[in-house]
Amino acid sequence: MSNAATQNKGFAAVLWDYLTTVDHKKIGKLYLYAGGLFFLLGGLEAMIIRIQLIKPENNFISAGLYNEMITMHGTTMIFLAAMPLLLGLMNAIMPLQIGARDVAFPFLNSLGFWMFLFGGIMLNVSWFTGGAPDSGWTAYAPLSTQSPGHGVDYYVMGLQLSGAGTLMGGINFLVTIVNMRAPGMTYMRMPLFTWTTFVVSILILFAFPALTVGLFLLMFDRMFGAAFFDVALGGNSIIWQHLFWIFGHPEVYILILPAFGLFSDIFSTFSKKRLFGYTAMVFATILIAFLGFMVWAHHMFTVGMGPVANSIFAIATMAIAVPTGIKIFNWLLTLWGGSITINSAMLWSLGFIPSFTLGGMTGVMVAAAVADYQYHDTYFVVAHFHYVIVGGVVFGILAGLHYWWPKIFGRILHEGMGKLTFWTFFIGFHLTFFIQHFLGLMGMPRRYWVFLEDQGLDTGNLISTIGAFFMAFGVIVFLINAIYTAVKGEKAPADPWDGRTLEWAISSPPPHYNFKQLPLVRGLDPLWIEKMEGKGKMTPAEPLGDIHMPNGSIIPFVMSLGFFIASFGFIYQTNYDIAYIFLFGGMAIGLGSMLVRSLKDDHGYHITKEELEREAD
Amino acid sequence: MANNTNTGNPDTFHKQKHKDEMIKQLITFVLMIVFTIIAFVVVLTGMDKFFAIPLLLLLAVVQVGFQFYYFMHMKDKGHEMPSLMIYGGIGAAIVTVLALTLIIWW
């Protein structure tokens, strides 16, 4: 069955396969495709922003469109590109790393993906229906409550859908890691990427409800005449900022921690050394997650919370530099004395250390509440968060993609093009954002459509735009690389990098049941232990037997489609009564699918022992 | 914990255990209803606020405890991780609310 899957199937059959799949590896690929597409969209928006700012008082796009661009760039990159790309890597790799045959809830996994995708489509539909959201990716009230048209409504409904999807993904990963580790895989033997997936899932579980609540309040304010954020009617517009950042700050750790995890795996693999300070790395991760909940108000120093609050949040924020520093030093010490291989995955990881450290340094600067009055809402902050998010998360995603591409797609990315991508993107990134620190310090404010000439901002902005083109070039080379690899790339062996963790113990790409027999884990870096003891492959922990597999299902797709349609109903019921048909119709489809799912027993199927024996190793 | 419907096996030990468990569940259930009735009575009789509010809060806490430990089986073995998560979540929420009420003045 698994072999037949790769042999000439019609397009419709492949499409149906992916629409109904509950296999974590295929869902991982879907996340990567969709996230990649949104990454390109967000990148296009970024290019338009940079072209608008190439010279003083430029007229490339109108002021209103510029607001829509910056809003959609931020929202798309955070929610629809970075998160899904990371979720895709987690989905594809984490179950392999713990020696599981799938995630705990395959159906929920598929539902999470489709909810995310429909949420993303929802947001982008707004371009064609009279204007995208234009109140910034943070959608601060009262700007967002008073924004005319339906743009912000699309923001609310789109993020609500995709947020629900992410929440499902987080819960699913938690249960998977708690319950489905292979025999011998104790918590303190899990690879760092699995550890960070685990901690990130906790963050998702605790942080996303705050966003959900905030979005619901905004939804009621905009669509049903409530006044949660309307000061004139006794509301409080600051509540939005608190709710948004109680979610939003953990969100940035949700983004960066998986990158930390995969860098740890990559450094250790390509240095041929056990990760230095494994235990310290694990506890630093947990500590970052814990502190991540105590610092949200540092985004609001200039709101006027008072000196006590500002001081406490400033100190709590600076405390985060400690576990992060532990991590940086542990990576350096992992490299120290290692037998280092430098390839594209390793280049991204090595490039990450100085880039991210710069972002962390400016992070401590903006964390100083007093100084932040100067930095707030200037390009200094823009430079800061692009250094951590591009220099940390995007570098991480690209490193992870180069590292795990063979495992996910069965082919090795072209090294030459990989290096070209790295160097152009790396140079372009620093060209774009390093100068923005100084633009900010010279007083250039964020989110402004134009700047005046002869204020010392002209050259800096020009350099920044040139850098953006370098980055775009790097991304295009990566795309060509991906297509080239898919067509005539080198077929990957099971273990192309001389790996240490369990995912390299099975073929690339893995069979749909992952492990024929669950492996016995005898320590940290289990595959490496077997290699060092001369065996080279994992010892099975169980006799060969029937494998229980879940059936595919179209219900997640239909359910998400239902809620997608209902969202349009919610948005347009303020103008047209006919929208109620969409509202109730969509809800009926969504809730009906839930009912079908609850009432219909689906026990899955078994791959028999005989079938497994027939398939060659 | 799996509910064994395998009646062909006269496992008296497990049968007794299930019976005990059922009795505990019933007792907890009855207690929960009694607590709820007490709460309503307290409010209906218009008791003094200084007495009523702490009493209601106390009853609420006990009910949450019953919910977690009996109905959601946190008293049983193998529930360390769910407990950790629940208490972690409660902790994060309390800290957040404390910060909002104590040090932020709006």
C-alpha cells in the first residue's frame, strides 16, 4: 500500500489523498506548502513596503494601501508563515524523534491544519472584498474598533479560525509527547527539538485562549454593537492591549523555541558531539517559557502603567536574557572541539548565533523601560524584532528545512544553491535591518507611509531596500532549489548526515507507519549510541505484529469549510440579512460534521504482520 | 482504567475496586449537589456579605477540587502530568491577574 502511493496515481487521487489524510508526515508537508505560500505572500508585501520607502515622499502606493500592507505583512508572517512552517516541521519530525507511529489524535491534527488554512485564506480574501485589515498586526483598540469597512472583521474571523487550529495542534503534540514515547525514551532522553515542541505546546495551550478572548470581544464590539473597548460607553480600550500581549509575548517564544530546538540538534549532529549541557538546555527552555508569561507589559511601557509596573516588567524581561545566554554559550561549547561539517543547514545555524545575539542585545535595550520611551514606535524596534524573528525563526526554519528535507521529501537539497541562498539572504538581511537601528535612533517612526527628505533618512532607507532585494533573491534561489530537487535531486539515504536521533534510523521518506517495530531507546542520541557500539541500527522493543492505523477522513476539511462559510455570515450580517443564510448554513455544516464524527465509529484498520514481512527493509 | 467489559473473567479484586470507585463517585456527586443547594440557600436567605462571600468561595474551591480529583481522576496514578499542567495553568493565570490588579493601575 505504501509503495503504491508513490506510483503513478492520478492528480485527483493525490488531491483526495491529501484532503483526507491523517498521516502526520503528509499533514506536515501540507503545513510546509501552505506556510511557504503565505511566506511568499508576506514577502511580497514586505517588498512593496520597502519599495514605497526607497526614497523620500515616494508615491508607489497610497497611504491607505500602505496601512493594509504593513498590517497584512505582520499578520501573515507571524500567524500564517512562521507558525505553520514550524508546526509543519514539528508534525513531520517530532513523532519520528520520539519513536511514535503517529501523533496521538490524527483526526485532530488534520482538523488543525484545515482550520489554519481556511483562516489564512479568510484573511487574504479581504484584499478582494474592499480592503484588507489596516490597523496594524496588533489591531489596537480603538483604531481597530473604528476602522471602516470590513478589513478588521476579516482579521478577527481569520485569526479566530487559524488560532483554533493552532490550539488543536498544541494539545495534540502535548498528548503525543506525554503518552507515545518509544520504550526507553524518558523525558531526559528526548532530543532538544522534541523538548522545545513540548514546551511550545504548553505555551500555545496557555497563551492562545487570551487571543481567543480578545478576538471575541473585538468581534462583539465590531459586529454586534458591544462596547468592551469603547471608553465613551464605559469600556476600556487598554484591555485589548493587555489581552493581546498576554498572548503576544508567549507567541514570540512559541516562534523562537522550536528554532532553538532544531539548532541544538543541528549543532550536535554536524559537530559530531553530544549537545553540551543538555540538562541546562532543557531547563533554560522551560525557564524561558515560564518567564515568557510574566513580561507581556513590556510592550506597553509608554501606555502609562506607572513606574512600579514598568520597573517590575523591565526587570522580569531582562531576566530572560539569562536562560537565553545559557543557550548561546551551550551552542558555542557544542561546537568547541567538535568535528565540524559546514553545509547549508550548518551555515544557517552558524549565521543564527551572531544575528540572534544582536537581536537579544537590542532586546535588553528596549527592555529598559526608561530608554524605551525613546525607542518606542521607531524603526529601532522594527530592527530589533526583525533581528530576533528573521535572524532566529526564519534562519531556524531554513536550517530545519535543509536538515530535514531528505527525511520529509526523500531527496537532498542542492548544496550549491543552498549556500547561495544562505549568503544572499544573510547579507541582504543585515543590509536591510542593521541600518534600521540607526534610522530608529535618528527618529524615524514605525508605520509611516512616507518620510521627508534631507532628514538624514534617505541613504539608510535606500540601503535597507537594496538589502530587501538581496533577501528576495535568496528566497527565489531556494524555490528554484526546491523545484530542482523535486525533479532531479539526489535520492536520500536513510541517514544522510550521520545523524544521532531516531528519525535517521528509518528510511527517507519513512513508510506511513514509521516504525515497523518500535525501537528500544538506550540513552540520549539513541542512534548514535548504537553506532558507537558497532550495531548501527536500533534494537526493536517489540516483536513484529499488526499495526493499528487510523482511517483518512474528509470530515476535518468539511468542518473547517463550514466554519469558514459561517465567518462570512458573521462579517456581512451587519449589512445584509441574506448573510444569515451563510451564518446558519456554515454553522450547520460545521456542527453537523462534529455530530457525524461523534456518532460514527471509526476504528481504523490494521496492517497485518504478513504485509509488513513482505515489505523489504 | 479501561472499563473492562470482559465479564467472563470473575476478577473479584477488580470488581470490588470498581464498586468502591462507583460509591466514591456517587458520594462526590451527592456532595456537589448539597454544596450547590447550600450556596443557593446562603444567597436566598440574604446572609451577611462578610460571611456569605468567603463561604461561597470556599464551597467553590472544594467543588473544583472534587471535579479535578474525583471526576477527572487526578487522584489516580498516572495523572502527574495533567496535574502539573493544570496547576501550571492556574499559576500562570493567578500571576497574570495579580499583576493586573496589584501593579497596573488600569
